[in-house]
Amino acid sequence: MTAAVRGLLLAAGLALIGYGLYGLLGDPYLTDPVDVLVWGFGGLVLHDGLWVPLVCLLGAFLVRGPVLRGWLVVAAAVTAVGLPAVLRAGDDGGNPSVLPLPYLRNWLLVLAATAGLALLVALVGRWRRRDPAAGHRDRGVRRRAPRGDRS
């Protein structure tokens, strides 16, 4: 990637961050922006100090294969985002529109769908890596012996 493209992407990213901060700090519903900064810092510490190392250690020591590791990262991210709604299901405080969906079922469906996709990726990868000579033998095609092995 050229330096000009990198510079343009950097400028666009910084502009988006600035726009987000402007919208966040200018929100009339926020009474104390310091609380938002504390919440953001706490999320960063939890993510980088606990969640990512835990997922990486589990993936490195307990799981074989990049597809399963990838699915576990996706499952961890989906769980981190969806778990609060799953745990609060039914706790609507008298307002049924607060948490109106079956979050446990939906979380399990997303995990099942992503697991199915990971299984499909693993099967396609295994199919593509199989021995091409084995496929010929299955069809009755004879292979020649290497030149050094002929008697």
C-alpha cells in the first residue's frame, strides 16, 4: 500500500474518531462526560487485560486448527456483546418493549449458524487439501511406478 493511501486512510480514521467524540461529548443526555470516559477505560482494561489474553490462551493451548480457533474468537465476541441481553431477559421493569426478543434463543442460533459456517469452511479446506492421487485411485486409474522403482 502506498504512503498516500495510508495517509488518506489515517486522516479518514482520525476524522471519524473526532466526529464520534464531538457527537458523544455534545450529547444533551450525557450529564457527566467523565463517567463515559471511565466506562470506556474500564471496557478497554477488561478487553485488553482479561478477555483477549483469556481467548488467546484458550485458543493456543486447548484448540487445534485455525478454523476452530477462529470460530471461538467469533463465539467469544458474540457472547461478549449478547450476554448482557441474555442475562437480563425477562427483566423489563414493567416495560415489555425494553427487551422484547428471545435473546437466549437468538444467541444460540447465532452460535449454531457460525459453528455451521466454520464446519463448512473446515470441510472445504479438508476437501481441497486431500491427496489428488487418492482421487484417481478411486476411479480405477492406475498410477505408474517411479522410474527408480522399476524392476
